[in-house]
Amino acid sequence: MLSFANDYAEGAHEKILQKLIDTNRESLPGYGSDKYCESAKNRIREACQCAEAEIYFLAGGTQTNQVVIDTLLADYEGVIAAKTGHISVHEAGAIEYTGHKVLELPQKEGKLLAEEVESYLAGFYGDVTHEHMVFPGMVYITHPTEYGTLYTKRELQEISGVCARYNIPLYLDGARLGYGLAGERIDVTLPDLAAYCDAFYIGGTKVGALCGEAVVFTRNAPRYFMTRVKQHGALLAKGRLLGIQFDTLFTDNLYLENGRNAVRMANMLRKVFADKGYSFYLETPTNQIFIVLENEQLERLGNEVLFDIWEKYDESHTVVRFATSWATSEQDVAALAALL
Amino acid sequence: MLSFANDYAEGAHEKILQKLIDTNRESLPGYGSDKYCESAKNRIREACQCAEAEIYFLAGGTQTNQVVIDTLLADYEGVIAAKTGHISVHEAGAIEYTGHKVLELPQKEGKLLAEEVESYLAGFYGDVTHEHMVFPGMVYITHPTEYGTLYTKRELQEISGVCARYNIPLYLDGARLGYGLAGERIDVTLPDLAAYCDAFYIGGTKVGALCGEAVVFTRNAPRYFMTRVKQHGALLAKGRLLGIQFDTLFTDNLYLENGRNAVRMANMLRKVFADKGYSFYLETPTNQIFIVLENEQLERLGNEVLFDIWEKYDESHTVVRFATSWATSEQDVAALAALL
Amino acid sequence: MLSFANDYAEGAHEKILQKLIDTNRESLPGYGSDKYCESAKNRIREACQCAEAEIYFLAGGTQTNQVVIDTLLADYEGVIAAKTGHISVHEAGAIEYTGHKVLELPQKEGKLLAEEVESYLAGFYGDVTHEHMVFPGMVYITHPTEYGTLYTKRELQEISGVCARYNIPLYLDGARLGYGLAGERIDVTLPDLAAYCDAFYIGGTKVGALCGEAVVFTRNAPRYFMTRVKQHGALLAKGRLLGIQFDTLFTDNLYLENGRNAVRMANMLRKVFADKGYSFYLETPTNQIFIVLENEQLERLGNEVLFDIWEKYDESHTVVRFATSWATSEQDVAALAALL
Amino acid sequence: MLSFANDYAEGAHEKILQKLIDTNRESLPGYGSDKYCESAKNRIREACQCAEAEIYFLAGGTQTNQVVIDTLLADYEGVIAAKTGHISVHEAGAIEYTGHKVLELPQKEGKLLAEEVESYLAGFYGDVTHEHMVFPGMVYITHPTEYGTLYTKRELQEISGVCARYNIPLYLDGARLGYGLAGERIDVTLPDLAAYCDAFYIGGTKVGALCGEAVVFTRNAPRYFMTRVKQHGALLAKGRLLGIQFDTLFTDNLYLENGRNAVRMANMLRKVFADKGYSFYLETPTNQIFIVLENEQLERLGNEVLFDIWEKYDESHTVVRFATSWATSEQDVAALAALL
């Protein structure tokens, strides 16, 4: 069945598979100390224009959020996030599992607003009872957000400024980062992220890898980070699996190419939806398209194509999500267009 | 450099890579619900002759131990393990991180003895203050052990009996299981493990996979295990990566073949060591060989081949470990022999 | 200085001190197994008309919430609470510290509404992705609430019904319970609480004890609860300290008397505020009174009497809280009245 | 029945009760910010000759160990302790509950040896795989130990020296400290403890208080310690309860007097045992006496006096413990003597 359900339905970009084959019989040291991890780190540092960045590879997104947030926070601190943030909703309490509260703030189209963050922090320190409360120890944002939206450079700068004033790190979840670096009017680049964030991760799983996320600590990593990764059960013996993939993704711009394909396909699909008079739930510049379907349409279409049911709109309408990916082809879009 | 350092230095068996290529563009559901996971589970159930087994795939060994032990224990319980057990020593406190004490018992050649376990349990319940202590809630063993030794069927049966009498589960860490199922006089089979253990895992990472371990709950899995896996940050979006690998490992006996190669190479190497008069630290039937080297030998050899320094033997000798694997060839053994 | 800041500013009711003196040199067993604990439990069972209740004594409120919630929840579950609930705001993340998310719902005057709870639960189980989310494993309410309000019997019954339908326990935090059992038109009694709640605690610290809360499990307590209490660092060696206090509080209705005094003084004070034209922030039947003060009034009054600054009302007004207690006298009220 | 079972069977020294009565109706601020806490801290600073010490009061011993160890350790660190240490055995896993491994070392008469600690630390850092293991982050000792023995000043100095060389804190559990400061040939004083330890606690519960332990951080306390205490559920609203008790214990040498009484009674009892030819399990200078009883003696005596069964000695003998306390009188000793 035709699938626009998500961006992790296929395996990996063929260049990655080829590299796994080419290097397969090389005997390499374990736990991320091999030359491919090293090379991948150098390429990422260069792409971020951040020579001093410390980089680590982890297997998945929830794992990455859990390990990074737990190691950046003091035990008495929590993490500020949008109420719709992935860590707030869809990670089965992985953050709380490590002892930290997710301090949920209101959001707009999936984005935290700098003034909301500032107001929360000011309110916290202005409250004489704040030593009885969870200290806000970092800010978590997603880019692209769960709603496929993007922060502008200005917005990022403002949130980063608030964090700096309160001396807490800004951490950006880039599970779908490739799809946020790839549009026509892209405002925020990897070097921007390195400049504004204390830590962020470059998502591999959803942008053409078999698995894997690259965590970039732009200033310095938590002490004994590898030990902490292992303590969380997250250290792969064959670290090469992640290093080889990211080395490939950051060779010849493959990561950006993967992103561009998805956004190009999404734009093509947007035009189809618009031309056919479908109603957009919100405007998004990335690989996720949110459409308000009549419930009969929903049922009919659901028999022929996979997509994600997002939320109820009203009694007779539902918001659904169509996602393109690095693997979506023009034929896929045409096939979907034919069904609409 | 020639490497006998460990059994995870190469990539994956080529059949696995081929299967990843063959299935790469198939659009599959996520989180382990795809058909390859299903097929792999069926093949493992069959290999274990345990139709009712519930099977889950995780990415690595420490992660598997952490998730399984944490979900099988009540919060007030700890896990009994040998003082030399992997969870006791080399997992960076991943078990304690989830709130559980590792109750360390003496061992013999890496093995827990049934009488030690029974005596500990009897002592615990005989102590009137035991409600102020950590309840022993399960028994953890490794097979092969960290010393490359194996439990006999009799030993396994006895430990299993003790567990049954105290109504606590027996969990077996099979990180190197393939190398324990493959010798000439193999006593313990997969169906034996399914019969005697409440849970065990079949190690993939060290037996020819890129990553991945298959957890087998022989009676029933902890409730909402998938949610618990996610809560631990251990759920891969592309569950196919694990399913495809285990589906391949359990097709045409590849898993056993991988094990057999390693043991055959180890036996060849054992003969070389014996013929040349090297001193064995202990006898092992699996892929790990422990040799007592004079320190000068150690230094000289260390310049030409990678092996693992195990522990100091005395002032002038050191115990070292040579490991073969699914990837070791006769040429490798011959090359090492030439250096000895 | 005159204090209406809170209800824990004095020591203990003198009858409690007297009982501590009378029993001081008795040699008693430890950890809550003494005869005073036993007697106190029996008196509480009787007051609750709940013969099968299991009762435990803990030292403080946050501790009680932490231990009870952690032991009633499965590891993958969180606790539903009002956004203004004590565990949501003022317990320094003690719940998250034990690995559980506080699932915050909107509230009305500090109260959770049954329909909000039901809607949340229905939404959760209706969401096909719910196994990626935190399972709602219990409901937490406070009575009196942080706003001094009380649930009606009807409201309690409705929430209890929702919990029963979803098979999750209802837990009531009675830190100030004495002040909620003592008004003129009291609707909810101890037997009602025992009927509608699976667990609740009878607050001692704020109702005339030196320290101590009595947890009542109306059906059955979590297994090995004493061990769990110790594991949380919450088991007092001299359990008698808590048993003697609750034995006294539940002799000759002292607990209710303490509550009645506070409510009588609060009503007297309410009349003063009303007569002098002060503006009430909300109506409350218990020992807490919320008044909207002009900021100049606030400053002037703040020099002569202690009260609690609650929250900003608008640019020129502030909500403040005056609390009476078991120890408040008519002279105290008169002295405050003279300042208004 | 005559009781020599432990040192927490009675209430509190009468001077403490009197002080609670005298201060009962004073309206005081909560959470340890009252003037009695302040006064108690000053008196303790003076007794320790440590003007810069930061002091906090907690309710019980396991709680104190849990909070102090958890806050002094980094998340990836464990605590070195004797295999017989209280945290290793009798705290229901309260340390592991907070995520930290107890690294158990061999002991002699309950004491850790400096050379064992040094050897463990040297071995750890000498192990090339140590980043896969739990970092030893502090040393925990008890004084008096669980066996009633005491460290000499020299031994303390040596352990302290090892800790300093490895830059990890030394923490001393003084649950029974009063009984270790009170003998005739006392070698280690409070100022010694302040000089050699980074943190220690002065036990109140077992030395004449209703409850309470005073934690002394001799250099500086963990950041936001009060918030951390609350997060652990350990912050009492009526902090006065602890402050008043310690203020009294450190007025007119009451703490030392309580200790002296117990040791004087123990010495009297030791003479009785010796004169009657009883066999001592080990020599102790504090309030605990360990005797090897024939099993028939054990049974007969057990009908008339409470004591603690320690461990099996051989088939026909058992080690038992007799404890005196601040509350033991000469009549008690005489009564016991009459039974021997």
C-alpha cells in the first residue's frame, strides 16, 4: 500500500548500505572509538562550522533525549518544553524515568515562544517558595516541530538569549532536522544551530539512516559522557554502525540531499492538495503536511494509502498528516494525487 | 593488525547485509511490528521449541539486561548475580541506575553455584530482619560466562529448581550464546534454555549481527513491555533493523554456523597454544581462551596482535584473553600461530 | 509577630506532648510495631468505619505522597493531578524523582472535575499511539485543596466512579484533612473517604502534631509496604513517635476538635474581612482565606502580621492567604481585626 | 521485659521533652529556618571546632545516608563501603534506589582498611576498561561500626588521606556517634571528624532524641541541598522538631552525657559477662557487646530479656548482641546480671 504515514518506513539510503558492505570485514575498535566515527565527527564539526564541538552517536531519538537531558540537568532540575513537545507526550515518560520533570509550557504551532520561557523563568525566581519547586534547568525545543513548523533564526536567537540570561542550556531535538535545513527559504542553518544551541542532535533515523542520531555539544559535553551513555544502556558495542552511517550522510551532502528530496516531494504534494481544494490545518515548510479531511474522505482514502491520524477537528472532520521522506519518489506523489 | 581482541570487531555476516539490501525499499510499519520481526520471532520460537514464548528485539546487551531485569523485578527487589557477572562489573551501574541492587555471590570459573544461591535465599528468609533488606527477586547468569565457561544441563536444572522453589525467575544473559551452543560436546541447547529459564536473550551483536539481541520470555513477558522498552529509551523506530537480522540468523542455521566457526577456530588455536607449551588459565569450551603470559611475552606479542588483558596473575605474569568469532578465518589462526 | 502565615507554625497540641511524656520510658519495639501504633490504627479504622483498612504512619506530606504514589503505580504509569496540585507544584519534583510523570489536568478552584478526568482517560485509550505514552495509573486529589476548597460528596463519588471504570486507584491527599471535616455544612466524612478512595492520608503535621501523616489503604496496601517505606528512606526507627501522636489525635475526637477550632477562627475572621469590605478571591469553607489586597495595604499589613503572598492579581492588587489553625485563638483574630 | 535489644527502645531524654514543651506555642518559620535550628547549628559548629561547617537536620539514618550519598555523588558514581556497612545490608536498597551502586569491600571487625580502599581505587583507574564501570565517587564508613568497633585517629587519617589523593569525599555515618565519643580511651573527637571527613552525621535517634540526625558538611554542602532534601521527601515542615532536639543535645554536653551513660553501663555489663566466663565474639569499646552463647543459653535467656540475635557461630553456638543506651540504668544491668 502507498505510504505517507511517516519518514521511517524504508531502510536506509543505498549509499549507507554500500558503505556498510565496503567496510564490513575491517576489524575496528568498539564503542565509538573507530576511525569512521572519528571521520563522521570531523565532517559534522565542519558542517556546523564548530571546531570545538564534541559529538556522540546514539541509536534513537527518545534515547538521545533521555541521555542528553538527564546528563545536562542537575538532579533537582527539570526541562522546559512545549506541551506538544515529543518528550512531553510521546516518549512514554522516558524523561521522568530518569527523575526529571518536564515543565510544560503553552506553544504556538508546536513552537515555544521566547517570551513564554522568559516569563516562566522570571516567575520561578520571583516566587519566594521556589526552592520547594523543580528548578528549570534547560530548554528543549524541536526543529522541525511535531507540527512540521520551523523556528526562524530570530526566534531561535531570542530563546537562546533567554537561556543565556538565566544560564541554562538550550537543547534542540533535530529528529527531522534534515527536513528543516532543506527548503527554499531556509533561514536556519547548521552553523546557526551550533551558534544558538548548547546541544542539539542531528536525526539520522528519519532522514535516511537505519538508525542513529548525532548529538552535538557545541561547548562541552557532560563529563564521562560515554560512561553515562552506557549507564543508560545506550552504548553500542559496534559503534561503527553509527559512525559509518553518519560519515556517509555527511559526505557529498547526502544528509541535505535526503532532506531536499522530502521537501521537494512535499511541495509537489502541497500543490496537489491546494489545487484540489483540500483544506490545510496549518502551513508548514517541511516534509509534514497537515490536512483537514471530511470523515468520509478519511475513510475512503484510508483504504488506499497510509497516513497518520493526527486529531479530531470537529464532529465531521479530522486532521491527518501526510509525510514525505528521503525515500519518496515522484511516482509516489503522482499515485497519491490520483487518489485524491 | 591481527585481532583476537574480541568478537565484535567486524561488521555483520554477509547474509545479513544482503537481506538488508533486498528488503531496503519495502515500506514497513515501525517499532517492531513488521513482518520480518514476526518471522524472526516464529523462527526463534521454533528453534527453542517453545510455541508460547514472547520475543522482543533490543539493540545491545547492557540495554537488554537493564530493561529485562528492571521489568521483571518488583521495585523492592534486587538481582542475584555472580561477583564476576557482566551486570556486576562492566555495565557502568546500569542495573543500579534503574533502582535495583545487584546481590553479588561468589562464583567458580564465572558460574553461580546452585547451592550458593539456595543458601543465600534460605539465609535471607531465615533472617528476621529481612524486611529491612533488598529482596532477592531473580537470578542472573551468563552462558557462556565472562570466563568462556558453560553451565552443564545439570547445573542449569539445579539453579532453575532453586528459583522455582523460591518462586523467582531465572534469567540468562546469552550475549555470546552462539558460542555456547556450538561445541562438540554441547550439553545445553536452545530448548533446554527455554525449559529452564523464565527469560534469556540470544546475543546477536557478538555473533554476527550489526547490533541486536533477542529476548525470549518463555512464560510471559512483563505487561506493556513495549512501553517499558520505550520508557528506557530502547525502542528503535526502525524495528526492521533487528527483525531482519534475526530472521536471517535463524534461517538455515546461520546463528549456529557463526558459533561453530568461532569454536572451531578457537579449538585450532588451543592446540597451537598447547603444542607450544603455553599455560592455560582455565579450560574453556567456547570462543574465549585465557592464557597466562610472561610479561615480556605480553609486551612482545602485544606489538603484533590485539588481545585482551584480563588480569594480573603474579608479579611476572598476566592473564590475557584471545577471542575468536564468526569472522575468524584459518588464516587468522595461522598468522597468530606464526607469532607465538 | 502575629502569624496567619500557615497552619504549622506552632508545636503540637498539648495532649500529644503529655502523651509523649507519659510513655517516654516505656521500652517499645521499633519501626511501627509498637502498641501505640496498633492502638492508633484501630482508632482510625473505627473513625473511618473501615475494619479492613491497612494503615501506616509516615513523617511528612511530600514523603507520604512520594511513597504512596510510587508504590501504587506500575513503573510505566503516571498520576493524574490538578495543575495546581501540591505534587504538581510544590514538592520539588518528588514524584518525578521516583520515575513517574504527573499528568496535569485543568482545575477549578483547585479541584479536578470528574468529566476532565474521564475525558483524559477516554482520550488516552482512544489514541492508537497510547503505548508510546505514559499510562494514567491513578488519580490524585487534595481535600481540602490548595485553595481551601472542598469536594462535595457528589463530586468525590463521580471521580471515584471514573476511577473504578478505568480500574485505577483514587488517592486523596489530606494534608489539611482536619480542616475539611470540621465546618458547619460538612458533606464529606471520614467514612465517605474510606468508601470512595483506595488510599488517602490523614494529615497530622498541619492539624496539631509535631510531625506525621496516617496513610489509609482502604482495600489493601502495596506488598511489602514497610520495605518500600525504608527503601525511600522514610522508615522511622522510633515509630512510636507517630503512633503515640495519632493515638492521641484519635482519642476523644481531638483531631476533629483541632479542625473545628481552626474553622471557627477562620469564620470569625471571614466576618471581619467581609464587614470591613475586603474582597475575597474565592469562597472557602476551611481554614484558608484568600483576600485580594491593594498593594499598599499589602505592604502596610505585611509589617505587622505574617500571611502568605499567593499570586499577583493585577498591577495594583495581590492575592494573599490568611490561615488559621488548631492553635489560633480568639485573641489572635481580634488582634488581626484591629490591624485591618 | 528487660530490654538490651537496641538503643532506640525508649522515647527521648527528658531535657528534650521539656524543651519541646517550653517552646511549644512559639510561632516559628518552617522547613528548618527557625531560631532553634540556627542555635543548634552554632552549637554543633562550636563542638566540631569548624566554623565554616554547613549543617542540616534530617529525620532518620537511612534517610540521611540516602540524601547525603545521592547528593554528593555524580550520577555515574557509586559509594565504597564495607560489605557489612549499614547501607550495604540493612537499608532495603535505599542507595541503589537513587541510582548508585554500593561498591562493597572486605572489612575487618566492621572497619574498612585504608589499604583496601587505596588498592580498589588504584585498581579501578589502572583498569583500561574503567569507563565501562561504576566510578568510585566517595567512601562511606560507620563510626562506631555495626560491630561496635571504632576507627583510631590514625586509621581515619589514612582513609582520609586516600580519599584526598583520589579527590573523593569521605562520609562518616555516626548513627551511634555519641557512643563512640564517650569511652575512657577515646581517640577520635568531633573536631577530628570535622578535620578528616567531608561530611558526617551526628546520630540523634539512637542517642536520646525522638528522631533526627545532624548532617555536617565540613567544607560545603551540595548546592540547593534543601531542595534536594524535599525532592527525596525528607523535608519536615516543622523543622523546629529537629532543631530543638539538637539544640538541647548540644547544650551542657547532653549528647556526650548520653553517650557516657551507655558506655559506662556497657562496661559494667562487660565485667559481668567476663566474670561469669562468657565468651566475647569481639572486643568493643562502645555500647554494643557481642557474646557467643550456647544455643540452650540463648533459648533460656531469650525468655527473660530482649537482645539481638546477630549470626550463627557454629552448630551449637550463636552470636548475640546486647546494647546499652542513654536510657540504661544500673538497675537494668543488675537485673540482667542476675539472669546470667
